[in-house]
Amino acid sequence: MATSFSNSSMHTLVGDVPIKLISGDWNSDNQIDLIVVNRDNSSISILQNSNGVFSVSQTLSVSEHPIQVASADWDGDNDTDLAVLSKESTLVQIWFCAAGNKSSKCFDLYFSVKFS
């Protein structure tokens, strides 16, 4: 399904100091969603796409000062999961989307890995 965008102005508020943006279909509705890394309030905003209109569907509280996010299906359940890297704590948090969960709030913290 192709998404078309109009010239109308749309604004969606996310967290403080958004520094990274990635796209993907996190709720398996065949529409490309967005994820924003918010450095200063230590969060990730998930913006769900509904026919070209984006709204925050979930905000994940993450470790202090997130700087990077990646997505893949790490648990093999055909749902896209997230990994968040934080600058201050050398911590990687893995957030799994529950298998078959097509809701807008599918991410749960699964585990954290600290590097020394």
C-alpha cells in the first residue's frame, strides 16, 4: 500500500532532544512507522502511521542518554524487535515485540546487557 502525503502541516511531539530516527513496520499493518530516540529525557517514541498521519503510540523509558536504536527480529517470531544503546551507561537494552501482537503497544523490555 502506498502512502501519499499532502501539503497540510502535521506536528507530532516527541521527547527532549530527538537525535535519531528510523523507520519500519512495527505493528505489521503494512504501513511504515517511525521511531525517535530522545536523548535528554531518556526515551524512545514510537510513532504509528495511520494512512500518512503519525501519532505517538508508545513511549519507552530507556537507560540514560540513548544514542542509537536498531531493529531486527532477534527472537525469530516474525515481529520486529528493538535494541537501544545508551551513551552514559554502556548499556544495550533489547525490547521484544510479543509474537502476534499487532497492537500499537507491543514492546516489552526483555533484557539489558552492560559492557565494561
